[in-house]
Amino acid sequence: MSQKKHIIERTEPGSIAEELELEPGDALLTINGNEIGDVLDYHYLIHDEYLLVLVEKADGEEWELEIEKDYDEDLGIVFENGLMDEYRSCRNRCIFCFIDQMPKGMRDTLYFKDDDSRLSFLQGNYVTLTNMSEEDLSRIITYRMEPINISVQTTNPELRCMMLNNRFAGEALKKLDRLYEAGIQMNGQIVLCKGVNDGEELTRSIRDLTRYLPYMESVSVVPVGLSKYREGLYPLEPFTKEEAKEVLAVIRRWQRECMERHGTHFVHASDEWYLLAGEELPGEESYDGYLQLENGVGMLRLLMDEFHEALAAEQAKAPDGRQAQPHRISIATGYLAAPFIRQLAEECMEAFPDRGITVYPIRNDFFGEMITVSGLLTGQDLLAQLRGADLGERLLLPCNLLRSGEEVFLDDMTLGELKTALQVETDIVKSSGQDLLMAMLGRQNQKGSTYGKTDSGSSGTSERGKIHPV
């Protein structure tokens, strides 16, 4: 069997790899004489203070590198294949799967269903455990690859088999016991489907999952996302306002009990539930440190708190609210966040009267009006609903509209195409409240058209190792 070669895409600025002159196209072969099967092996092997790394340069020459570093210090290598192995696709046919609700004709990568435990560790993806082999489980425990994010949906084995359309889905729940016994940190997720796993089933699931405290640190409850492309799929309906209130009542009851017994709220409702129920968002203290922001749990609360803190700091610098020159901008976002963004815009204009800010909620015609999050908006919906509108001098868009690392929307329209069609300068705003305020105030960072913090990497000055051609 031939030796695996892991091709380097780039090195992080100021990293060990950059200091050692590793370049795109070079290939990592071994670490301390061990071949690397995948990213789990890699992360486990680099956690040492002394490494002997074998690299094949693009011209075929082999370099043996001696590296002395801190125990947890990363090498700063980004590989062409993030998993350093083949991606594993999902074997389930979940009744709530959003990928099954997408129209035909989109780019192929959007139809790939992953259920890979390694992506849970790397990117925070949620896995069902049905695709996790005994070897995977053992390596997670041995390598201490945590936290692991788990799509639970229900702790009723028979119901879980039905919801995932997999006869092994109920049995897979036993892997929670193995992870708990090994002390592996976990986070859980329940995608709530009306008339399926809500009501008494939700109560049962939360009760069962509390047994895994403290290693299961949190459980999020999110409503199922329903697009308009559901022909031939399991019949699911959206939750009503009153039903959302009932869900929140169950969650609050368990939060009180978990706080009394364990000192943590443990179970959390995503922001959509509060908006649907017409209720105020909880305070920061209710989110236990925002453990599930990527699931939309506490995202709006954190955004608002960060914005207010940044606004107070800016007002202290300019108490009269004067800016260098008048500035008119527009902001486009999804229906879910629009009322909150509009409220923050009004606060900004009150503090700085030379600002003019218009917020445009964008209806999701592509997937259907029941999809209200900004991350699922398309370029064509933005264009159709913003064309001809008074957009001011600049248009601000949230960063989650674009494909990671690229200026491309879900429907493959590019940011450049949108700018040209709308004839307006368009800036992408990162996710923090401070980033949003700076964009509203027209404070552009050094990168140019993206507002927000960037990770520049640490600057290393010491010699990291020796090169021995092999």
C-alpha cells in the first residue's frame, strides 16, 4: 500500500511551517515516523514538544525537520483536504433533512450530506452517531477529540429510527454512554418537528440527556427548517405562535431544574422560538457562555450586547455625535434578524445624527417564505428586492451570506455581479456587534471591503528546527 501524501495548500503567517519554508504543493509524509491516516491522527501526533517531520517538497526532494515547540502549539499547516482523508456521507434519510428540500440545479457540493465525526471536532458539525464506527469511537476517546456535537433529535430509540429512516439509529444512542464514561465533552441538538418529537417526547429527551451531565455541556432545541420544495417528503408543518410558547415553557421548566441541581441551564432554545412566540430574548446569563452560537442559540443577544458596548465606547470618544461627513448606508438581512438590526440602526442614528441607515428585510423567495435566516438568502433574491431601492452610498451584507472564503452566494451569483447590477459599493460585515457598528459608522478596516477582526497569526522569531535533506 502506497504511503499517504497530504498536500499543503498554504501555511499560516508567522507559524512554524512558514518559518521552516514549507510551501503550497509540499506534502507531509510522516510525524515521528508515523504515517498520518487522517486529521485525527495529525492533531494527536503534533501534540508534543519535539517532532521529527518528514516532508516531500514539490520537486521530489525529502526534508526531515526537527521541531521543538510548546506542547499544544500548532504547526500552522492548512491542507488541501481538510480531513486528510475521504469525506463520509450520511447514510440516513432524516424526515427533516434540509438538503432533501433543495431544488435541482445547484452546485454539487450543496447536495453532499456529511455525517463525519471528524468534522464535528474540526468545524463543529453535528453527527448522528450512526456513521461512527467502533474504531472512530475508540480514536475519539484515545485522542481526546472534543467536544463532539451530536444530533440527538430524540432519545426514544424507536422514534429515532423513524425520524432518521435508519433501523440502527436507536442502537447508535448507546455510543453516548461510551463517550460519557470516557469523560468526552459533548453538545446535543434536537431538531424539533411538530407532532413528532415535541410535547412529551421533548420532555423525555431532555430528561434522558440530563443523565450525561456534566460531560454533555448543552442541548439546543431548534425548529425544523421547511423550504417550499417538500414534494414527496414526510409531511411536516411549521410551529404556530402558541406552540412556540409551549416549547419555551418546557425549556424554561428544565432550565430551572438544571440550575437548581447542576448549576447550568443545560437546555437552550434557538432565537427563532422567541421571535415566533413574540417573547423577549433572555439575558446573557441564560446562555451559559454561548456554547451553541452556530445553532442560532443566543446569537441575537450577543450581537445586541456587543453593539451596545461598542456604541457606548464610541459615544465616549465623540459625545456630540459628530462624524467627519454625512453618511447614508443600507443593510440587507433576513426577516429573522431584521427587527433587531433596525433597532440597532435607530440607536446608532440617535447617537450619531449624521448617519442615515435603512434596513431592508429580504424575503426568501428561493427556498420559500418560511426560511427567514440570512444564511440561506441567495444573490437573486437580494438583487430582485434591492434593485431600484435607495441604497445610499454603501450596502452592508452579513458575512454568512457568502460561501466560506469566497465571494459567492448560495445560487453561485458572485458579490461582484451583485455590486455591478445594483451599482452600489457593497461591504461584507463580520458577525460581532462591534463589527456591525464600525460598518454603520463607515470605519473601514485595512483589508478594504470587509469589516471586522481578522486573525493575523502569531509572529514567531525563534528558529524552530533544522532541515536535513533525506
